[in-house]
Amino acid sequence: MIPFYILKYVLKCLGFLLKHFFAFLFGWIPDFNDKMTGYEFEEYVQEVLIRNRFENVELTKKSGDFGVDILASYKGYQYAIQCKMYHKPVGVAAIQQAYTGCEYYQCDFAVVVTNTHFTRQAIELAQTNGVKLWDGTELNRLKNKANARSLFKKSQPVDHSFDQEYKEMLLLFLDFGYANEDVLMNAYQYSEQKSYYILKDLEFLEFIGHENEEGVHELYYLDLDEAREIYSKNQI
């Protein structure tokens, strides 16, 4: 008979190998599961961040966290992140908590991430105090980006969505020399909320920088070829 502790160790090693094997084939991050607990959701977001090259990604203690669930750094900036797994839109209280927690931990950016979306009042407050909002759509995009290096993802047909979704808009920003909500609202008659989320998507894709005090985003590309190169790097 094989001793129990040896069998347990073998099964643990086998599980570790299987996890890495399937991650190599399909990607590290599974689809979001609405049966997760709040803490499991925090761990899920933590893994998404790690696989998107955030560094020093740490869960805070369960109590007395000052409204912050995860601390992380990215490109030299410190992030204070609050996770909200809800079945309804996230309101202003989460924005206020994240802002306060960011001040306490002396971070550069406060973020609220959720599996759903945000109320209009929450979006307006976030625009006022600079809290970044990552809704379920953004979280899923980050998950897909994290999985892009898997074998099956690499073998998929080339994605032509750059020309379909971004080319015209990025050329528009080149004409202005910057990006902001007013440019999108005037050019495409988009709502303020839609313009906000588009800019957040472009920020995640690293086409543009963070919004400054004047509500303007710096462009990270000088021409369309450079923008396409940035897009390609984000897909591998």
C-alpha cells in the first residue's frame, strides 16, 4: 500500500502539471463564474492582473482594508483596487471607498472593478475624483488579453478588428493631437457615458495615456502604423 502522504503529494503534483498543461493550451484565466464568493472574485481579479503584467499584486487583509482589496503596480504606478462582485450596478459608495483607500495607501490610482457595470451617479463621481472604473466588459477583455499567449489562441486566424474598430477613431485623434470625450461626442454623436467607456478601452489597449487634470489623454502613437504595432503587441 502506498502511504497516504505520498499519494497526496503525487496527486498534488499531478494537479499542478495538469493546470499548467491546460493553461498552455487554452490560457490561464477561465470565464467568469457568477457563483464565485466575494473573496474568490478578488483572487480571480488578482490572477487577471498578474497575467497582464501587473507587479507586486497582493490581496489586502479581509478586515480593515480601508476600501481596497488589491494593491498592485504597473509601469511604475501604484494601484489601489476595490473588487465588487454584484448582481446589480455598482453605486457611488464603492467610488468613495476606493478614493479614500487610495489616499490611505498612498497610491497613484484608485480602481473599482466589477463583473457588472456602474450607475450613472457612480460614473459621474468617478469622473470628478479620478477613480478608474473597470466594468464586466473591461474585465473580460483583460481576461482575453491574459489568455492570448496560449497555443490555441495563437493558432486562431488573424484578428482584423483594428481596421474595423479603431482605425478611423485613432486617425481622428491624430487630427486633434489628443483624445477626450468631447472629440468623440462631437464627431460621432456618442453619449458621454459611451465616450467614457471607449476612452477606457483605448487606455487599456495602450493607445492613449491616463486622463490628466484637464480631461485630456495623451496619444501614445505618432501615426497609424505605430498604432497598429501597439495593437499587435497587445494581441500576443
